[in-house]
Amino acid sequence: MAVRVAARPDARGWIVIANKVLGQTVAIPAAVLVLAEIAVLSAGIIGRYVFRSPLVWSDELAGILFLWLAMLGSVIAFQRGEHMRMTAIIGVLRADVRAFLDVVAAATALAFLLLVIRPAYEFAADEAYVTTPALEIVNSWRAAALPVGIGLMLISAVFRLVRIASLRSLLASLAVVAAVIGAFVLAAPLLRPLGNLNLLIFFVFVVGAMVFAAVPIAFAFGLATVGYLSLTTSTPDVVMIGRMDEGMSHLILLAVPLFVFLGLLIEMTGMARAMVGFLASLLGHVRGGLHYVLVGAMYLVSGISGSKAADMAAVAPVLFPEMQRRGAKPGDLVALLAATGAQTETIPPSLVLITIGSVTGVSIAALFTGGLLPGVVLAIMLAAVVWWRYRREDLSHVKRAGRREIGRAFVVAVPAIALPFVIRAAVVEGVATATEVSTIGILYSVVVGLLIYRQFDWRRIYPMLVETASLSGAILLIIGAATGMAWALTQSGFSASLARLMTSLPGGVPAFLAVTIIAFVILGSVLEGIPAIVLFGPLLFPIARQVGVHEVHYAMVVVLAMGIGLFAPPFGVGYYAACAISRINPDEGMKPILGYMIALVIGTLIVAAIPWISIGFL
């Protein structure tokens, strides 16, 4: 009788198992931290507004937990391969070359993590001499999140390299990365005398090469900054960690994970479907009607979630099947979806607006107020293109909704449509800060989902919490790395030189705004929105004030221009996100999106030319 011997898993099999264990070990506390942040901020609102007894420790505890959430979320994003990167260039390469560059990207991330793990530990150890004012605990409890998160990402990087690479490609990629770093180290004596020319070498050529090679943006920024500081200045390595901590620890950024979770929540509870259903009943019989609904639905949903990915994921699955049944081409659908993503970047509570407020000091409430009309202007421009394209659409087979049906859809949608107004009122009336207001939206959505729509899948809560941590970690790590780079640029005197150049442009304010639009369209396509804002916002906003541009008006121009770059092919990452959500081949949308992008550019020029659109209601 033959004896069957169980096959023993090879080394790679053990790595896969270890990686899954590590993932679960990190995901559970990350999910708990999201819930804890909601609870702490809610307690702060209740204590201050209901009991008239502010909890002095709530913001401090939220800040401590927030850094841990950011770092553990970064680990999850690293494991899932969800750190933001530009894949437009490597996407057209041969499969074998693309696979090798993926290994090089992982090896580059590993190199950065190895370089900063020791300074991160030193930074956390130094924080032992600092005591928090309210809770009176050693600040190392908070700062320890940095070395722990970096260490866990380092382990994940090793696991990832072993999983995705053959021995040959692994050794080759490590050799390439080590050779490049070694060459820069050997060239250090030649680099130091070059002065600010090193800014061009490290922050244009080195960052550009890594970004185009699909190295995640956070690690590209971080490695270039560490290289610049270590090889061309006498700045200690621990300074980079301090700047990352500063960038990731702004309490206003706590709105990022909470609004991401809110976006997932409105999709799960059926609130997004209710809003879209009402708009469809209202305009479904009009030529191009569902396209208008798409524009309007993205405007409404953006006022809730603040996350473009969440917005598109909430709207597209509801509308696209019916639009395709009516004869809409897939390419035009994904083109309009991407264009509406750019159109709604200024709609509060936009994460980009929150980031601008965090890094420039501009009032979040003012940005939220100023962002509403620019979105309307761009919506009108997109609607004009829709009208032109669908003015001869055959709707003989479409039944017009009756008044009773429209009324019923409106009644169903009222609780969902009310949410943006609840969020806005809470900020304006002072019930909650721009950070805390997201918790009001979350609690409102939970109540509406449970009691009104009766659509609340408890099994989805944990995956949603983990997804929130992952996306937030990816965003916040970019902000931290970009803050370090921005600090290096400022210390080098670049900001002063840039200010002199921008203020000396012939043509005054119009020329300044024109250069801004061109620059942020390019930056948005290469760096994505948030890193571009963090990197250049602190440099350009003081210049805008100096030349006489209102900071809120300037913010709207910057965000709209950046949104065009973010969602415009061939480089815009947002366009490919829209394609992925729609499950439509990117090639199909390349031609249809051109008309929408022209409309967005015209709308942005109108907003730039008429400041009242941005500041008329401040």
C-alpha cells in the first residue's frame, strides 16, 4: 500500500504564511484605532456641546492614536501594494521589464526603510524627555509609532521581495539599487560644492527617475530627501524623521481617515444609491439625462465622502448599467466619470482642501465655503459638453417618471441628501471643528442606515475599517515624506528664489495665476494632488498673498488645476482609478475625455479670472 507523504511548503510558502500573519497582526489594531478615533472625537463633541464641559485630553489622545493609525495603515498599504505610484510609463513596457521594475521599486523602498530605521528609533528615544501636557505621559509612547511602523514595513518589504522575485531578479534589483546609492555616496565630495544645483539633481532628476520607474511616491520623496540631507548638508538624519512626524501629526489631517470611512459607509448603507435614484427619476427622460445625473451625483457625494475613489465607487456601479442599456459607449462613461472626479475636487469636505488648510494655515471653514461655486462652474461646463454630444439621443424607449414616482424617490433620498447640509451646518454653527465634523457624519450615516434604509451589513465593517486605515496610511506617509522634502527646499533658500521669480513675472496677477495653472496641471499628473499641495503649497501661498491674490481664491485655482492633471491621461492616476472602478479599458476613454478636459480647462480659467466665484460668500 502506497503511503502519501504531505508536501512540505517551500521557503516561499512559509513567507506567504508569515506575511498573512503579519497582515492580520497589523490590521486588527489599525481597525480598532479607527474606531477609537471616532469614539474620542465624538466624546469631545458631546462633552463640549452637550455637557458644556470640554475634555481637555481628547485632542491629545486623538493625536497620539493618530500617528499610530497612520503608521500601521502605511504597513497595510505596503502589504497590499496600495501606496500611490505612477504606472503610466511602465504600463506600456514588456511584461518581463515591468516585473523587474516592480522588484526594483520594492528594493528601493527597502533601501529607504533601512536608512531611516535607526534615526526613527533615536527620534522616539529623544521624545522620552518630553511629557504631554494633558495626559502627562512620556511622548515616546506617541513617537514610537514611527520606528515600529518603519520596522514592520521593512519586514513587509523583505517578504514582498521574496514573494514577487526570482532569485536572479532579486539579486539584480538589489545590485542596481545598491550601485546607485553607492555611486551617490562616492560622489558626495563632488556634490557638496555644487550648492543649490543639488536641488535639481535630487528633487528633479532622482525623484523623477524613481516616480517614472513606479517607485511609490512616498518612498521616492523620502529617499531623495534623505540622500540630499546626508550627502550635501551637515543636517543629522534624525531631522528627516522629525519633519515626517510634523507633517503626519497635524490633527486636522485626522479628517482624512474619518472621511474615507464615511465615504465607504454611505455606499454600504445605500445612501449614495438613494441620491442617485432620485436624480435619475428627475432627469432620466432628458437627452443625456443620466450623464447630467452622473455630474450631479458626483457633486453631492463629494460633499459627503471627501475621497474621489470612494465617490466614483459609490456612483458608477449604480448608474453605468442603465447608461449602457441606453446606448452610452463605455469610453464616454469612464471619460465623464474621470472628468467629474476633477470637477468635484473643491467640493467640501475635500481631502485636498483639508491638506491645504493643514500646510498653509488657511481657514478650513473658508475653504469649504469657497469650494462650492467653482464646482458648479465646472459642472456647467461639463453639462455643456454632454448636451452637445447627446443632443440627438434616441429616448423613444425610455419611460418618463411620473410626479408620484419622483416624489417617492425624493422622500427616500431626503435623509441622504441632508447629510452634506448636516456636515456644513455643524462646522458653520461651531458644533464641531473641521476634524470632528466627520464623526457627526459617521454617526448620522449609521443611524440612517440602521433605522431608515435598514441596510447595514455588519460583516463589512471590519474590512471597511482596514481599508480606511490602508488608504489613510498611504496618503499620510506621502504627506510626511513631502513635508521633509519641503523643509529641505525651504532651508536651501529655494523658496526665497521662487518667490523672487514668481513676483517678478511680467503681467502681474494674471501671469502668476497662468503659471500656477500650468505648473499644477503638470504636478497633478506626476505627483498626484496631496503630495503636490504639501510640497509646493507652503512655498506658493505666501507668494500669492504678496502679489495680491486672495488665499481662498488661489486655493481653488490650485486645486482645480491639480485635479485636471490628476484625472487627465496618459499620466493622471485618477483616470486609471476611474477605469479600474468602471472595469473599462483605459484606451477606450482616451478620445472622449479630450472634450471634457477642454471644458474643465475653460472652467478653471473662468474661476481664475473671477475671484468672486471663490470668495463671494466668505
